[in-house]
Amino acid sequence: MSYFPEIQKIKFEGSKSQNPLAFKYYNPDEVILGKTMKEHLRFSMSYWHTLTYMGTDPFGQETMVRPWDHLATDPLEIAKTRVKVAFEFMEKTGIEYFCFHDRDIAPEGKTLEESNRNLDIIVDIIEQEMKRTGIKLLWGTANLFSNKRFVNGASTSPNADVFAFSAAQVKKAMEITHRLNGEGYTFWGGREGYETLLNTDLKLEQDNFARFLQMAVDYAQEIGFKGQFYIEPKPKEPTKHQYDYDSATVIAFLKSYDLDKHFKLNIETNHATLAGHTVNHEIRVAAEAGLLGSLDANQGDLLLGWDTDQFPTNIYDTTAIMYEILRAGGFVTGGLNFDAKVRRSSFTPEDLFIAHIVGMDTFAVGLKVAAKLWEDQVLENHLKDRYRSYTTGIGKDITSGKTNFKALEKYIFDKKTIDDNESGRQEYLEAIINQYILG
Ligand code: XLS
Ligand code: NI
Ligand code: NI
């Protein structure tokens, strides 16, 4: 049975193609810098946006037309069908990875035990489909934010029973991720944060968050789960002060609780811009700390102050992202997970394909441009030259720790004036990027 009978496997047709259901730039087997495009990009489908987002917004009801959801009324039966839909979708788009929250794949029961039973039924089907298609799990996670029990947070809730419930839920989510050979497990902060200090013990909440993560690390060891743990930074939403605000905040948190050996970062473009950063800044900060893990690929709208999770279409941005990824040596366990949803008015199943195709094409362009920039070392050579004063003389003394305030004072007294500052040449560099993009 096919759920997209009118849609064939998406093929690469090149930039002149007029076919909306073809890749214009993403040519999975094309080799770039010694690896195929698909090995570089490691695309992943997010189960939540593709299978469970129905187009609701704060003002309106569902708009999405999903015929497969109406073949049954029992939520468990619908969940079973969605697995088949998901795998047909990934096979046809050539996406080789997926990510899910526990509650995306199976309905929540009245008790945790019932929820776990539902999960087991669905995970059996997912496992068969993974065997049949060779599609892999990039990472799993637990939804610790939708149910009303998480109103005041999960591991940072003032209610210890909620902490316990969250631990039990994550335990199961880790088990199913392990069973499906997940290459990673993600913690996105959800409601881990607060609205007002008037009612918040910030220290206890953060300590508890760290205790929770340590328990996850211990349990992974116990069950032999070797996947990579990720923390996904995000500011502002849903709580006013999210504890995992941005890369720098998460790195400081991990280091102060001695957790940095066990976690890396999963960086999302729209979260970066909400934090007032570019995504390339966020990636660079994580990479320089040795903590770059994976990416949630999407884009925001700079005029809107929330997580709009749009499909990436901006080649300037994907060039910057892929440049940072190449510079950091490429993905190891991570990949590009489309944490992106079609717009509310793009409600047809075909729109799901078109959105993923443009996202994949946009990253393919970014990869190609970034690879040329990297190969020619244009930016790196400029960087080396800009900082050359640290390679000899007083600069070398500074970087090798051979000098101090007194010696530097003497150096400046002798030198008297500084008249050799150089232009940063920002516009020149921006012009080069345009040239590389346009060829
Ligand atoms: C929400 C997050 C979420 C995580 C997974 O803004 O991006 O979707 O990626 O829990
Ligand atoms: Ni995300
Ligand atoms: Ni997000």
C-alpha cells in the first residue's frame, strides 16, 4: 500500500529542471572533498513536524490534509499507519535518518506503563521498517513539555514527583533509542527554565537538572547505550528564562557540573537567531570547545520573535553553516535534522516533499560553495594574515605565556605609538562569498 501513490522516488535532475518534485542541486552520490554529498549532509526527518503537525496555530484549527490519519479512529492504529507513511516518505526523498520524541511515535496512555506498552508496539514496527529500508535513527528524545504535569518544568520542577516521572520517561526513551541503534539522544530544555525569580530557587533547579543528566549518563552505561548525548540550546521559548539559552551558556553549565565529557551540542538555526546570534556563531563556539554534535536545520523569520521552524531556503546561511561544519571536520554522530514544518497554508502531502526537497537543495548548494571556500583556504589565509602579529616577537611572547604586565609596559614605553592597525576588510570578504556563491 502506498500513501503517496502519485509521487515517485525523488531524483536529481539538475539546476535547469522545472520539475518541483526533483532535486536541482542535491546529487546524493556526487563526491565533494572525498565524501559523497549524502555522507557530508546526513539528512534526517523530524517525526514530529512531518507526521504530527497538523497546522494549528494560537488562532486556528488544523489545516493539514493527511488522508492516512482518517483510515482509523484508534490513536494506536493511526500511529501504526504513520510509521509506514514516514518510511515511504523517507525512502522517496532519500532521507536516511530520522529523529523522534517518544510521544510523536505512539499515543500517551493513562499511565506511564500504558504509554510504554504503546511505545513497544510501535517500536516493533519501526524496527522492521528500519531493517527493510536501511534507514537509521539519528537521535531519540522524550517529550517532557506537552503534558500538563510539566507545567513547572520536568527535571527542574519544584515538584519532586515530576522529577521522578521525567526520569522514568527518559529511561524508557533511552531504552527504545538504544534498541533502534540510535546514534544519539537529545535533551532539549522543554520547560526547563522559569518565569519569575519571585517563586524560583534557581540554584536547586539547575543542580537538579545536572543530577538528572548524570543519571542519564549512568543509565546509558548500565544498558550499554553508546550513542552521543546532546543538549539543544534555546532561549525564551516556552519559558522566559530557558536554562539552555545558547551554546556559551550550555558549555558553561556542562563544565561546571563536570558533564562536558558526556554531552555535545545540537544547534538549531532558529534558536540561534532567537538568542541574538547567527547560527554560524553558535556552531563555532561549540566547535572551538570540542562540543559540536549535530544540527537542527531550519530557519526563522528575523521579523518574528518566536521559533517559526521554517524549511531552510537561504543559501547564504547554509553556506555559512556548511563552512563551519567542514572547518570543524564534518559530522561524526550528528547530521542535519529538518526540525522544520511546512507553513499552515502549505497543507497538501505534496508540500511535505517540496519543502524537504528545497531544504536538501539549499544545503547542497551551501556544501558546494563552502567546500570551494575551504579548498581554496581564502578565508583561512585571510585569518592567518590578520593575526600574524602573534606569530613573532611580542605577539609570540603573549601566546606562549612568556610575558607579563611589566614587560608589556616596557615594550609600549619603548615603542611609543601604535600606527600599524589594518583594515578588517569585511566588505571585501563579503564580496568574495558572493563570488563563490554565484560562480
Ligand atoms: C523546540 C525544539 C525541539 C527539539 C526536540 O523548539 O527544537 O523540537 O528539537 O525536542
Ligand atoms: Ni530542535
Ligand atoms: Ni526549535
